[in-house]
Amino acid sequence: YDLQKVCINSLNLLAGLECDYCFYTCSIRLQSNVTSSARDLHVVLFSVESYVADFDGRSSLLYRFNQKSMSTVKDVISLRFKSRQAEGVLLHGEGQRGDYITLELHRGRLALHLNLDDTRVRSSSGRMVVTLGSLLDDQHWHSVLIERFNKQVNFTLDRHTQHFRAKGDGDSLEVDYELSFGGIPLPGKPGTFLRRNFHGCVENLYYNGVNIIDLAKRRKPQIYSGNVTFSCSEPQLVAATFLSSSSSFLSLPAPAPTLEGLTVRLQFRTWNPDGLLLSSRLESDQEPCYLLLQISSGRLRLTHHTSDFKTSEVSTGQRVNDGLWHLVSLSTRDLQMTMTLDNEPASSIQLEDNLEPRDSYYFGGCPLSQNGSGCMNPSMAFQGCMRLILINNQPTDLMQVQQGMLGSWNQLQFDICGIQDRCLPNFCENGGRCTQTWSSFQCDCAGTGYSGATCHNSVYESSCEAYRLAGSSSGDFSIDPDGSGPLGPIQVYCNMTEGKVWTVLHHNSTGSVRVRDSTLEKPHSTHFNYGSSPAQLRALVSESEYCQQRVTYQCRRSRLFNTWDGVPLSWWLDRSGERRTYWGGFLPGVQQCACSLEENCIDMNYFCNCDADRDSWENDTGLLSYKDDLPVSGISIGDTNRLNSEAVYSVGPLECSGDKSLWNSASFYEEASYLHFPAFQIEFSFDISFYFKTGSPSGVFLENLGLQDFIRVELSSPSTVTFSFNAGDGPVVLAVKSPVPLNDRQWHWVRAERNVKEASLQVDQLPLRFLEAPPNGHLRLQLNSQLFVGTSWKSIVLCHVFGIECYVGVECFYFLLFFSLSPEVSVSFEKGSSVTYTFQEPFSVMQNRTAQVSSSSSTYSKSRDNMALSFLTTQSPAMLLTVNTFTQQYVAIILARNGSLQIWYRLNKERRPSVFSPVLTNLADGILHRLRLHREGKDVYVQVSSSKLVIIIKSLFLLTGNEALDEEVAQAGSRGFVGCFSSVQYNHIAPLKAALLNRGSSLVNIRGHLLESNCGALADLSTSRSRLEAGKDNKHRDDDTQRDSAVIGGVVTAVIFITLCVVAVMAHFLYQHRQVRRTASIQEKEHRHSLEAAYRAELHLNNSMRDNMKEYYI
């Protein structure tokens, strides 16, 4: 009401302006925004030329052409309208050859019908209907623009544009005689119309630059108008919105009885299938009796409760909860009550006595405190809008009700209908059907192949491989390669063989086809239908590791290629319809057959058996396996028109194996490693799923940020996974707590989803945790940073990142997370004591060991090792640490017989191991020594803190040998170790800590007796004291150093002078020999350059200690 005063005051300011054509409007609209729950205030004040026509629902404007027909290839139609009805024609034109254009309101939506066909095409395939908007009978102005060029059409309603291409053979729109606006008059019958006419106002109506309303106002001969006025009437239709389904009501006093009897009339609109419209207690000397009008299961029901609890009722209508305005009238006459809904036939109830309301009429509901209220409500309260309430033919002024001058009310809004269409846009995905109530919507996913609140989740597996992992055997299945993506499921046959799973997709012609009398100019052609769209076929092939399709060609005097010039005589079409001429496993561009590849063609002068052109039956059969071209969409045979020329061909089904989205991995073990991707492109729904295993109590799985919005999935405690996000309505956190710890280094599954209806989180098979979205909340997530996997943006900024091994699939992420473990543990070893830590195979559930070994061997030379340990001993020789792999590769850190440190690397089992001796002094001196070693490829360093492991590790040994080790290393291991170990770590593993904390684990094997010690801490304390004492000694020596500095300066000066003299003599000598060496130097340089690349390629850790001492860092 206060906002309306703003408009009135603003218009008064403009009232004194002088202009030829003035149009003032103030629009206060409270409407829901797709991206925000906030309400928008639109106050529009402007002065422009305005041409307005008011249609009363029984009239129209006709624009007659100067010629018999108007044919256009380009049309521009623009107008503004506001309507009082949900039905009505705005524009119509048609031609005798079948062309027509119609713009109309239908059930509150704006529909454009367009047909560009001529008389040769009468089917519905050439017709196009496009619908925009909803609830357009709201008496607000709406702008429309139609732009057409040939078949390309832009249809715009209130800045929302939909582009489409008109169907049909024609490019022009041919309209005969006239265009009608406001209705479709029936030829020869003035005042009779084919459809309901438009009731409302139209402004600034232009057809291809012609101002239709201006012509009508000036009574031009081209315009024929009915009862149309040129000013827009503004009827005062005040509505009330009932907000609450439990406490909203409007109470109006019952007027005095009249001779005509009781009459009640009102208009309502709602989405709810149930709700009370009217309740009134009737005068009765005995038990209370009531009159009830309510919506029940979408129908309108009138019930009369008599005093002896007998009821009489009648129902009418279907789906009156469709969001449109409906008019209902109740009247009594001659002991009969009649109910009329819209234009439907009336329904009546026989009465035993005249009806007289006792106190009040209750509309929409009853007061919560019904003491003496005389209101009865057997259902929920009404949620919707009401207007034009008449009691005994007397209108109710709702503005007086709002001001407290009439009746009483609760939970109402006045002078507005706050209805919203929550199914526009339709948030139900994948063909789900949207239904709604006043405050929410629901998706019916039946028959779509999807489930969930918005039909987002596919009910089918993504591949036959996934069905096999779920325990299924061979059979027909539906698979959904893109998961929750837009593509639907595909019907396939899954062949579960012992060694491989095959996905088999048949087409409509897998049998043999015999071909005769075909030529290159008129070939025999067949197209194959796989029952799936090209996008579905592309997704199936791209997500498979391997695909093949067998093509068999049996021939008798029927060639595949012209042997003279190589011109293809037969060919096949790839999935895009492109012609392909390679056969039998070759790649594109190679016009040969399988016999050429196998070198067994019947005539070695040709690359195909059929090209030999023999009278006998020959065969060219092969597998097409180039994935980018599969499947085969057609085949053409063109050389069977000669005498005794004949061919028989068959194209087998598409067969694919493997699923690239399963356990697709990238491994990271550096402390500062993470994965990052472009910002998550989220419309309204997203889901994230992955597997993880870890020993850390907490860590971030993934995070994506925006200015305010964000998503994050993390392990917040050893037994809790949290999914948090902010979509603009404040942070939301979902947490699933497991009864057992999740950091047990076993695989666990996580799935998080968020859509406009709800958010959910599931961990393993624990109960699903979900949270409903707030009503009228924000829908889109606004994310603009990169998607970080394995860390958070804050962790990157603070340089505190987790190590991660990540498996990234098409629709989900699978993680293997190893977070840093504190290795600060000290253990004393006795003679014969050892610790063995066995590494789990990370992919053993999905891949066989042979494939792992072959891949690891080829990539080990590019991997990294990171080792750290502290030790204290007096024994030598001794083995400190050994790592052994499946491929008999190893690294060993030992103390030699003289106590020196030796590092042994064997990267190739065919060669001798490489040996390093970075420290030649005796380290078996009873002092704690610390060692950090880093290997990157073929370079070995000391004191490097990064770590990464690529190969599959078999086991890690402390103080023990192995059968695959060399004799020297094995001898060192056989002597054992007596002393103290501290802070032992290999990459992400802390074996001493695992030995002490997980003594029952199958990963740790302990021999002998281990005793936890504090030798590492004592050594640190001893070192600190030594440094302090050394500092005191240095202070006493400072005076002696100052006295000796003068003598040392003189000696240094003499040495420099002698050196300069020697350099001068050597320079003279070298100059004399420069010319002689120059030529040889150039030749040597060229030869050395040619060997440099080969030398670098073959560079590896050498087999001798002397060679390996060329470069190392301590």
C-alpha cells in the first residue's frame, strides 16, 4: 500500500508536463527471481508516444492488404499487452496454401504457432508451436517481439528470447487478404470468432513497421475495427493472498437475509489440490450444521452438514488447482442450493430448510482458536489468491478489510496475488514431469530412467564393466555412459567373458545381404540404425577403452578398389556420415584390407582378395577398430553389374570393452601437490562421488570458491565426512558420522549432491543425510575460482597441502589420499630385530598385476624417492633401510665394513646396481646421524624434502635382506642392526610409527624385540649443549685471531702476485698453439655435439662407486 503511494506521488509530478502523446505507468511487481529470493521493486516512469487499444473480449482489428496476398521472407512484429483473461488471440493470419501465424494466450502462457508449408506438405511436421511465460493474465504489461528471416525465428517475451528454426519446405510466409488482431473472425459471419478473443489492452502494435493502432485511430481504410476503444481501462481488481496452509483466514460478517436467498460468489487461483474456500455455520435449533466449500483432490466440493450429522455433497470440475483464475457461484432458491464453476453445468443439492448463516463467513480457513467461532475445516487452509468476493450480490472491499474497518483476517497479503509458477523453468531433468503446490514443486521421474528429487541420478550403471563389478552375469542391460548427464540410457547386451567384458550394440541389419546390379554411379546403399542418437553412440565409444566392428565382404568378380587408378568402388560411412575407404583394421587413409596386413592375400599384386577379380568366391573380412569412426552408419557397394558379378556383405554389431571412467588415476605424493581444474560449471544440479582411503584424521577432498558461494567436501574428523556449501542463502553443512573410523586405510565411498530441491550426502552404506533447500532460495551456485582436488585454496595460500593420489572419472572423482604422518618415533633394536612394512597394491581390485608391473617398469626411471631416517649404532656392516619392488628393483641404505654410508640403487634388473658413497667417514661411532635422501629420475640428492612415488612397491624392510638383493647388500642385512632408529620415513610411510601403533596390522611384520626410545630427543639436547660450549670456546679465540690477521694478509698478497706472473706466461704459451688446435677443436666440437643427445638419453646411474661420486649433495 505504501509502495502504491510512491507511484501516485511520482505520477502527480509528471501530470503537469505537456506533450502530444503521454503515457505514464507505475509498476510495482513483487516477483520471484530465478537467481535470487529477494523481491524486486520496479517503478517505471517515462513519457513516450503511446498507441493503445482496449479489447473487450468480443472485438478485433483487421488489417487488410492492398493486394490479394502478402508473401514475406522477413517479418518483425512487436507489441505490449496486459490481459484480464488466460485465453485470447492476439494476432492471426493465414493463407490458402496452408501458411499461417497465430499469437495467442493459452492457459496463461504465450504461444506462437507458425507454419511455412505449402499445399504439398499437409502433415504436422511442418508446424511449429513455441510457448513462453506463465501466469500472464496478471494485468501487468508484457513486451513481445517476433523476428523472422526465412526459417530462423527469434521469439522474445519480457527479455527472455527463444530461438528456433521453423519446419517445412517453405521460406516465406504467405498470408491472404488480412491480418486480424484480438481475435479470429469467422468468414461470412460478423461477430463470430473461431477462438476466444483477447480481453485486455495492447500498446504500440507494429507489423513490419506499420503502426496498426495509429491507422485504426485515424480510421484508415486498411483497418476494420469492431468495438475497440483507444484508451486502456483500469478495473480495480483487488486480490488477497492467503499465505499459510494452517492459519490464514478471512472472516466477513454475514449480511441480513434477502428474499432472493443466500448467494456467494468469488474468484480463486491456487496450486494446492486441497484447501478450504468457505465455511459458515448455519442457524439450527438442534445440532450445529455447516456449509462447506472446499477443494478436494483437485475438484471443487460443496458439502452441507445437517443437524443429525447427515451430509449432502456435490463435486464439479477437474484440476481446479491449475494456477488459473476460476469463478465459483453459490445460490439458493426454492430449497435448492446450486454451485456453478466457470462455464460448466451447474450442480445442486436439495435442502430441507432455508439456509441462514449464523454469524460470519470464513474464507480460506478457520482461526486457530475456534472458541465460538462457528467455523469448521476438515482439511488444510487455503493457499492461493481470492478476489471479487460477493455476498448476497454485495461486493467486499478488501482494502477496508486490510484497514481493519471490515471483518478480521490473519496471514493475508492485500492488493496482490503472490502466486508463482515453480515449474517454469522446469527444474525436473531428463524428461521428468513437474507438478507443484503453493510453496514447492515435485518431479515425477516415472519412465525416465532417472531418480532423485530432480530426476538427476541415473538408475542404470555407466557400463557393462560396472554391471560386472556389481555381480551381474551376461544379459541385456540399459547403460548410461554419461551418468547424470543429458544423454539417455542405451539398450545393450553385456557379454561377461572370463577375460573381458564386451558391450554389444546391435543395429537393424546384422544379417548377410546379397548385392547384384550395382554400379559406382548407382551403388547399393544401406544405413544402419542402432536405436540411439549420435551423441549417445559417441559417448559409448569415447568412454570405452577399445571398440571394434567386424565387416565381412564376400565377392565374386566384385572389387573394392579400381586396380588401375585406386578409385574406391565400395565404401562405408562412419558415425558422422563421412565416407571411409579403409578396411580390415587399417587406419584412415590406407586403402587396404586385412589380408595385406597379414600378408596372405591370394594375389600379392593386390592389397585385397576381392581386387583380384576372380570368378571364384573370395573373402575380405576384418575388424574396424579406429574409435573415432565407429560405429559404421552405412555401407555402399558399387561393382556388381558385370557378368557373374555378385557380392555378399554383413556388418556386425558394435563391440566395446573397458570403461575409462573406472579407476582413471593420477598419482601425487609431494607435500605441495594437488589437482586443479577450471571452475565447476554448475547450472542447478551437481553431484560428486569418489573413493578414498587415508590414515590422516582430517583433510579436504575438494573445494571450489566464488565471491561468496563455495562447495567443499572434507574429512573433518577420523569418523566424520562433511559436505558444506553456500549458494547465497548462508553456509550449509551436512555431516555423516560413521560408527567406525574412516582413516583406517581402507576404501570408503562418498557421494554429495546439491540441487534446487535439496542437498544430500552419503558415505558407504550409512543412512543418507539430506537437507531441504529453503523456500524461494537461491538456485545457482556462482563459482569462479579453480576447482582444487586434494586441498583447499587456503591451504595453497598457506603452503600447507596434502599428498594425494587421485582417480578422476567422467562424472566423479575417486581419491586415494595419503596425508602426512608424524614420523617422530624412536625405537631401540636388539640383535635380530627388524620391521617389515608391506605396501598394498592400489589397483588390485580393478587391474591385474601384470599390467601394473609393465607400466611401472617403464615409468620408474621418471619417479621419485624421498627417504628420511636418523640412526645411532656402533655396528658395521649394517643395513639401515631397503625397498624392494615386484620387478626386482631396489634401493638399499647400508653401512659398509668401514662404517661409511653406501646407497645402492638397482633400477634395471638386467644391469648391475649403482652404488653411492656420499660419506666416507665412519658413521658407526655411537652418535645420532640424520639422513634425508631424494631421488628424482636418475639424480640422487640429500636433504630434499619433496617426495613422490610412481612404481608399485612390494615391501619396505628395516634391517633385513631379500632374495632379490645383491650379495653385498644381503650380507649387510644378514648382520642385522643393534642401535637406535628415529624419524624413519619413506615417502608417505612412517614404518616405525606403524609398527608401534598398529602391531596387529597385516601390513606390519615385527621380528625380535622393539623398545620405544628417546634417543632422537636426547641427541637433539646433546647437540644443543655442544653448540653452546663451542660458542664459548670461539669467544676466547677471537683475540688470538685478531693478532694473526696482519701476518696472514701479507702472505696472501705475495701469493696473488706470483699467481699473476704464472698466468701471464701461460697465456703467451697458449696463444702460440691456438691456430694449430683450432681446426681440431672445431672437429671435436661437431663430433661431441652429435653424441650429446645419445649420451643424455642413455645416462643412468653408473655401475662403479667412482663414477657415481661425480655429483651429489650433502
